[in-house]
Amino acid sequence: MAGNKADTYDIKSFKKDFLLSLLEKMVLIRRFEEMASKMYGLKKIGGFLHLYIGEEAVAVGAIAALDLKKDAVFTAYRDHGHAIACGSDVRALMAELYGKITGISRGKGGSMHFFDVKNHFFGGNGIVGAHIPVAGGYALKLSVKGEDGVVLCMFGDGAIHQGSFHETLNLARLWNLPVIFICENNQYGMGTFFKRVSSVHNFSLMGKSYDIPGKQVDGMNVLTVYREVSEAVERARKEKLPAFLEIKTYRYKGHSMSDPATYRTREELDAYKNLDPIVYLKAELIENKLLTEEEFGKIDGKARKKVAEAVDFAEKSEEPDIKTLYEDVIV
Ligand SMILES: Cc1ncc(C[n+]2csc(CCOP(=O)(O)OP(=O)(O)O)c2C)c(N)n1
Ligand SMILES: [Mg+2]
């Protein structure tokens, strides 16, 4: 089970501004998704909506380890947290959920297909495992051109048995590509517990078949994630080698909005809620006199305001004109 205590780092080694920025990002993601869920219930948002609530420390900690002027992020369809962590404008993200022309993908992608080239966020991909070779291809481009960047490729426990995962790991090691593969193991692929479908339960071993080092990481602690991903990124940058991390986490909500998640127990969910990454970091900061309850209230208020403004922006935006139907389509 994820949820180690903070015995792997010294909180005093981090700058206060940096710690607060991690907290702010996690709170913004949480509030954004709570609002998205509410607006889905009000039928303002249609199609698929997969919430990341509970998993925020993974995207925030991992992406904080990057330099997004040169590095790049690829993920699957549970992508709101990653886009926000990359710095995407939450107004454009909300507008995308609403299917409006002002959306980050011009209203044509929806929840699963956020895409923000400016912030080096390359999706948001709906097919399980399909973006893993694309991320490898981006790393190959960096390698061939001699550019100094690292790729973070995030995917779920459900993607780890796809051929695309195995084929990409093999070539990434063969060609020594600077790509960090991150399995966000939230323990379920739709309603299926990962141990029911995997002969190997410690996924961090799976890179070994391809001579890629692997490690298990506690995904409920944002600083642990940050530290481990930073180490992998620095190594990839210097040695131009791939790495593999299995980050253990948990999603509080169902797979998507239509899933009541009856395949797991209340006790299991509550055990993870007790390890909540936001509550944990907040408590750690207060304990170390780096934050007060009042300051936290301000951070939360700021996030709620940003999200309310994003809803207002999305509501007032136009739907894409019918003439845009064939634009942005690669042929
Ligand atoms: C190739 C493919 N097969 C099946 C699906 C249907 N599907 C959508 S999500 C999902 C589960 C994936 O679970 P996981 O990779 O653990 O990601 P999580 O939803 O937990 O973030 C499946 C099977 C799909 N989108 N693509
Ligand atoms: Mg999963």
C-alpha cells in the first residue's frame, strides 16, 4: 500500500516558495475537478470525464522535476492534473470540457484530449497505451537532434500489459533515449484490481527485462515523488538513459462519471483518504511553521476563485463553428 511517511527527505532542504507552489497546484487540481464533476452533473459537460482526485501528488511532484522549456509530458486520458501541473490556463481547460472554441484543444478534444504545445504538454490520449510509443518517438527526436530534453511518459496500471509498453521500453533502452516511464498505479484498470490481471505485482521489476532500472515510489507524498523523479530526470539528462518508476497511488472517484465503484470497499477507500496528499503536505508545512491555517485558507480561496472564473469563461464562450469541423485534422 502507498503512503510512507516522510522519512526519505528533509523538508528543510526545500525552499518555502517551492513547497507552497506544490500545495497550490494540488489544491487547484482538486478544486478544478470538483467543479468539473458538479458541472457534469448539471449536464454542462458531456462525454467522458475521468477524475484524478486523490492522485494529485503524482502529476504535481513529477512535473515539478522538469524544465518545461525543454522537457515534455505525455499522459493518458486522466489528464486534468497533468495539464494544470504543466501550467495550462484553467480557463482554457474548463472551456475544453464544455466543448467551446476557446478550449485548449479548440473544443474538439474534451476531457481526454487536453493538449498544450506552449507548455510542452502533449496530451491527453484516449487509447490505453497508445501514447507510450509517441513519447518514445519524441525522445528519439531529442536524441537524433542532440537536444537537451527529457520526456515524462505517464500511464496507468492497465497500460502495462499492452504491447506498446513493452515495445517502447525495448527500443528506448536499445537506442538509449532520455525518457522516464511512469506507471501511475492507482490499483485499478476500470473495475479490475491490478493483481487480478498481472502475474507480477511489483511493476518496478518490469523494466528489468529491458535492462531499464525501476523503482517503486509512494505516490501519496508529493515530495517523495518530486525527489525520486528529479533523480531519474537528472540521470536521464546526463547519461541519456531511460528509467522506469511505478508510483503507487489511488483514485477516490470511480473510473469515470458513470462508475459507482462497487468493486472496492468503503474501508479501502477511507484508508487512502487518510493518506490524502493535500492534507498530508498541509500538515507537514504547518508542523514546520511554513504555513498557517489562515494562509491555507487563502490558497484554497484563490483556487476556488480561479475555478469559478474558468466556469464563467467557459459559459460565455462560443461553441466551435461548423466550418471548423475539418480543421486540425491530420491527413
Ligand atoms: C486499447 C484500449 N483498450 C481498452 C480501452 C478501454 N479502457 C479505457 S480506460 C481503461 C482502463 C485503463 O486503466 P489504467 O491504465 O489503470 O488507467 P486509470 O484509468 O486507472 O487511470 C480501459 C480498459 C481503451 N481506451 N483502449
Ligand atoms: Mg489504473
